[in-house]
Amino acid sequence: MDVVVRCRNLFKTYDGKVEAVCGLDLEIRIGECFGLLGPNGAGKTTTIEILEGLLPPTSGEVEILGRNWGAHQRELRELLGISLQETRLSEKLTVRETLKLFSSFYQFPSSPQAVMEEMALMEKADTWVGKLSGGQRQRLAVAAALVGNPRILFLDEPTTGLDPQSRRQLWDIVRQFQKRGGTVLLTTHYMDEAERLCDRLAIIDHGKIITEGTPAELIKRYCGQNMVEFAVTPAIDGGGRELWQSLPGVEAVHEEDGLTSLSVREAHQTIPALLEAVEERGWRLVHLTTRQASLEDVFVHLTGRHLREE
Amino acid sequence: MKVEEQPDLTSAPVTPPASPRPAPTNGRWAGYRGLLTARMKELWREPEVVFWVFVFPLLLAFGLGIAFRDKPVGVTNVAVVASPGAQRTAGWLNKISPRPAAIHADVLPQAEAFNRFRLGKYALVIIPQAEGGLRYRYDPARPESVLARAQVDDALQAAAGRKEVIPTSSETAVEPGSRYIDFLIPGLLGMNLMNSGMWGIGFALVDMRQRKLLKRFLATPMRRGDFLLALSSSRLVLMLIEVVLLLGFGVLVFHMRVLGSLVSILFIGTVGALSFGGLGLLTASRAEKIETVSGLINVVMLPMWVFSGVFFSYERFPAMMLPFIKALPLTALNDALRATILEGAPLATQGTRLAIMAVWGGVSFLLALRWFKWI
């Protein structure tokens, strides 16, 4: 399997003290959509900007398509499409003019017309950027990255602040790009986005990768298949942890706000045992639900915090 | 690695590139042309730019040209303080004073005469004295007041029978080239080149930096040199329009005479525009916010507004300041423009001034490149 982006032992320290990235290793394979998932401030943007060659690492190596930023800057720029977390494009240029401008920088660009058609921007082709909605602007930002006809697309928080429909539109665009053989690296703090869009992902916290794999693997590895959530009266303040752990099929226990979450392999084995245990002790269940485990549960399991807490 | 067909740029445009690649669709200068085109469109669509760069200097020239137009010196208004002989004195002045520079005398009570003198309605107050003489009240700091004193004195002495010792006559000379508007237009041109250079480069760059647009450009294969070149080129295009517009306005509206060649004027304009472009780049080299750069730009421009002889000759400043004033780029630009436009001085004689501008621009440019914060 060809690795198109690789970094080893990446460190980035700001002003000699703030460690934004500490010892990060990544390998992104050709044709996959790789996600960096983590809460705000985890070091996602710093990492992606180092990979994009926009930020020098304090130490560590970056290799993209077998090249590195020191020696092959120009060559690499031709091969990458980059959308930054926040860029305000010129408001007084139209969509078409903006894409023309960006395409003029590349030796082998796509035609702005075709990119607009693909990105559903034709209706707005001659509208000033200043008059676009948030979703349209974000599509234009991605279009400006695609118009260079890149092999790898870097998207930093591409759907932050977008409505559900615009998010889905962007996901489709990413999938189309992938279908044509493109590789995508994106950062996100939306676990549903990571789960649906990414072939593989790395969960990143405090500048380190805490785990890595396909979404399904990660969920299975840390949270079993299902989550059983319940609450009992009288409240037993964490005293039940060992009891819950001993129930059949339970892989992990997490308690929060009086609600206990069990990661289980098979809910139909765990639930009868749970009901029995509660009844034996004369407690009463006041709440019980089961659901599919998600990446959010993985993150909570690994860090004890929620993704969107900060 | 997957190898695909050569990308067909018309039908399957977003295909990830294949290898080997065909000849590039975009040549070496495509990026520069793209940037310049985009920049010109943006400028043209910015009403503020159109106003400040094109309309404002014309309004200023028009307003000042009207206010300070050269007219025959008007009637000199003088007041005679009411007293027994006052009517006779006023009558003499109104009747005898030489034409067309007439004197108009009014008889008024002393308090009112003094008050209106203070407000500028009268240039001089004549106070008849008890013993028969006259006393002049005038302000030596007001040119028209000094003039009125001499005029009135002449008229009254002549009326009293003074004989001219030497017969004299006079002729008038009001020629285009020596009027205030002629002095003003090259100065406005210089000031405008400074304003639009500093704002057009300095402000634009920091604005792009603040919007992360600079960073976004750097994430493409765009060459940094092309970017700066396109920005400078857009300045030169504007410079061309500014020069033609202001000079054309001066010629058409105020019948100004342009003695130097247009080529020389444009050359000086180019050096000036680039010089201020360099200064603009330097002020913008590190600022992160447009508020910061706005302050910096004003700090850089303020001394030149005051000292560089835009609206009045800098010769009015103390002699010891002149070397400093002449070393300012706007002074050099204004002087070179005036010499060329008003006196038809050949370009060769403007070497020092051009060199001053080139040094300012060149040194700023080099420092800016060293310090410039792209990301």
C-alpha cells in the first residue's frame, strides 16, 4: 500500500513553551480519506499546517509523495490542494473570477467551469463572494483547492459552522474526489463526520495521537458494539463500578452525572444480568437505553472527556 | 501507484493528475496575469478606491483652484473712525484712489470699526487725530492690511498735493504657470501618488494577511515575486490614470500649461509610485491588523503632508530644516514634478530627486523583504 503522506516524530513548540504537537507519527495511504479527530486545541490545525508546509515543525520529518518541503516546495505545491480553517477570499471578485485566479497559479489546473459545475456553484458563478452564504463560501474554498487539480486534498475543519445540508454536500464532494483516486486528509471535531467520511482516522489530544484505526475498529476495540446507559435509585455514587464490570459482556464502564454507560459486546446478554443485579439489591432502574457505540464514546473512554467540551 | 490516462481538461477536469504530464496549460506568467487582473477588478469595484484615488484629488484641485484663483486685487475696504473730518477723508479715498485697484472707505464709530477690522471686513482703520493728522491702525501680519496702509497713504498724500519724484507706469502679468493652481496641481499629484501608494500597498497587504488570504496564496504554487510584482503593476496602472486625470483636469478647467514631456512626467510618476510602494510594503511588513497599519501609514505620511510642499512652498520653513525637508521622498517627487510640468526641465536635471526617491523605495523594499511576514 502506497503511503503518500508520512510524518515521524513531529514536534511543534510555540515560543519555546507551548507544546502544540509532541511526537506525532502519521502514515496516510493513497486513495484514502484520513481524519484527524480531536477537540479544539488538540493540535489538529498545527499538525495539518506542518504537513501542508505552511508551518515549520520544531523537529521531525515530513514526507509527501516521496518529497519533502525543504527541497521540493514548488513541485509539492502543484500537487496539493489546501483549504485553510478560515480564509476570507476577496469579497469583490465573483466565484468564477476567484477560481480563475487560483487556477492561474497551477501548471495543470482544472477548468473553473467544470469545478463550479461539480461543486454546485454554477448558479453563483457570477455572484460576488461577499454575497455568498456560509455553505457556498465553504464550497468555494474547497473548489479553490480542487481547481489546482491536486492529488492530495487537505481540509482543515471543512464543515465547522455549516448547516446539515451544506455538510452533506461537502461530504459528497470529498467522496467524489476520492472516487477519482484522490487522497484526503481532513481535521474535524465532529465525530459523526469522522465516522461517516473517514476510512481511517487518528484521535488526537494534547498534541499526541491517542489511537488510530478505522472508525469501526476503534469503536469495537474500545467500546464493544453497543452502549447500555442507565441510572438507578438510590444513587450509589460509583460504588457499583465493580459490580457493573462483572456483568457478562461488559468491556468498559463510564459514569457521569449519575448516568452509567456500559460498553458491551452483546446487549442481549448484558441487559438481563443487569436487571437481575439491580433487583437483587432492591434498587430501582429509573432509566435504561441501548444504542450503537460511537467515536464520541471512544474519545470519552480514552480521555474521560467529551470531544466538544472545550 | 495508480496511473491514469492523461487528464482531459475539458471533460474530466478534476481528475487527479496523471503521469506523465502533458505540456503545462499555464505558462510562467499566468499567475502574475491572474493576480494583476484580479487586483484591478477588485480596485475598480471598491467605491472608496475610486473616490479617494480619482475623485478626491480632482475635487481638492477644483475647490482650492476656485478659492485661490488669481483675480485682480479686489477693492480694499478701509474704515474711517467717525470724527469731524472723517467724511472728507473718506470722500477723497473713494474718489481719488487709482483705478482699477479702488479703495472703498466707510465712516464708522470707533468701536464698530475696530471690531470689523478684527473680523477681517476692513483691512485698515483710519483714525483722524485731533491736531489734523491721521493715524493708521493695521496688522503687519496681514498682507492685505499692509497693502491697504500703503495704498491709502499714497492716495491721501497724492490728494494732498505730493508730486511724484520719478514718473512710473506699470503693467500686469497674470500668466498660466505662475498661479496658485499651477503650483497646486503637481503637489496634489505627488500627494495622491503617496496616498494611493501607501494605502494601495500597505493597507491591501495587511488586509490580505488578516483575512489569511496571503497564507492561502502561499499554499498554492504562486510565486511570491509575482505577487509583489502584480501589486506594484496595479499601482503603476493607477498612477498612469491619476497623472492623466489630474493634469488633464488642470489643462481643461484651469488652462494650465504643461511644459515638460508626458514621458518625463510619467517616468517621474513611476519612480514616485514605486518609491511609495516600497514604503507601503515596509509599513505592512509585520502588522497583523489593519488598525495597526493604518496608524503606521499615517505616521509615515504626516511629516510629508506638512513639510513636502503640497499646498504651499516649503521655503516658508526655517532654512535649517530645508535639508531634512528636501530629503523626504514626497518633496523630491513634488519638486521633480513641478520642475518638469511647470518649467519643462529635462529629466537629466532631476537626477538627485529621482535618486532620493529610488533610495527611499529601494531601501524600504529590501528591508521589507527581510522582515515581511507572509504567514
